[in-house]
Amino acid sequence: MGKVFLIASGKGGVGKTTVCSNVAAALAEKHKVLVLDADLDLSNLDIAFGLRNRHVYDLQDLYYRNATFEDAAVSVPGHPNLTALFAPLYREVSVELLLRFLKSLIEEKKREYDYIFVDCPAGRGKTLEVLSDPRYRYLIVTTPDRTAISDGERTADYLFSRGCERVRLVVNRVRPSLIKKNHAPDIDDIIDTTAIRLIGLIPEDVSVIRAGNTDTLAYDLPKSRSRTAFGNIALRLTGVYRDLDKFN
């Protein structure tokens, strides 16, 4: 049975979808990976994969039975083991009905894929209420910013209250120079505040911006500073030990 990871955050704009798409791409080098977009009102996973306007069907089409999973699921270019299913651009079905349909799809497809990543919207709303499950695993994405850290802590607390114990922390856009000058919280303080076990640090990287505007992934850019960090997170998810990333 495949492992299911919900990628969440307390606050929007912390790079959750970037983390989701790039770590999934790294995992797909050796594993069969499915990525599902659960952000039903502000979906942009297709943009992250460079596939906006290049797919015909989406989750809502599956719900209406206007398409099969094979019709709607898209193979991500350059990653033959990576498949994505996107949220509708214009939602007609209620959020709760689509989420419950998505939950059933997760249960069905975890028999076929090694890993399923679910890109959730920010916050503790209906998505986590419907999709959270003690059997699943969770990555909380934050940045070294007090509001993002606080919101990440509250999101983790919500998951813990629902019996979801396998929660890990990803700190994105780390800038050591700001931490050294006490202009940003240090990593130990972030871990202490959120009470979540750290699984990865990702450096501030202009390649992520460039990739996002050129229909590619930062992981696919050999000179990207974040490539190694994404790869190390993927390895840790499979149980492989990697030292914590260090940035200058």
C-alpha cells in the first residue's frame, strides 16, 4: 500500500505547492508518485508543473463521470513516474462533496502508487477536516517568519487533536544571513515553537522564481540551490538518513 502525505501550511504564500511539486519530482526518480490538488478554490499545482492549459480534464470531471482517471491524470513531462490530477479552475460542486470524492480516490489509488501527495490549501479549514486521517502522514511547510510559524503551529495542533501523529516540519526560504543577524528566528526556535519534528530546510533560491515563470521545476535545474534540499527531503521520507542541510 502506498504512503499518503498531506502537504499543508498554516499561512498562505510559504511555498507549500513548490515544496509539494519538487519533493514529489525527486521521489518519482525511483518511485511511482501521484500528486492530487486539494486546493479547490485557488488551485495552482498545474502551474507549478508547467501544465496550465495543457490538461483537458480535472477532479470535477471525474466526479461528474465525464472522464476516467486515465483521461484526467496527467504525466508530468520529464518525470515518467510522476502523475498529477488537478483541481477545477471553476468549481461547480460543493467543496465538501469534492473532498469526500477525493478521499475515496486516495483510498483507491494508494493501491497503485508508492506515494500520494495531496497539496492542501493553507489553514485548518474544510480540507483538513475531511481529508485528515491518522493513517496518513503530514508535512507542515513554514518560513522563518513569526506569523507563518504561529499559523503552522496551530495547524499542527489541529492535526494532533484529530489523532494525526505523523507530522513533520519543512522550513522553506531559509536565509542564514538574516538568522545570524537576529532578523529571523533560528531553526531551533522554530522547532521549539511548533513542537514538530524537522524533516528539511530549503534555502532561499531565485531558481524557484525562475522555474515558476518558465514552466519547469526548480528540482529540474541542475544549478538550483534548492535541488539538493528537495532531494534530501524525498530521501528522508523513504527512510534514508541524510544530514541536515547546511547553507552559507
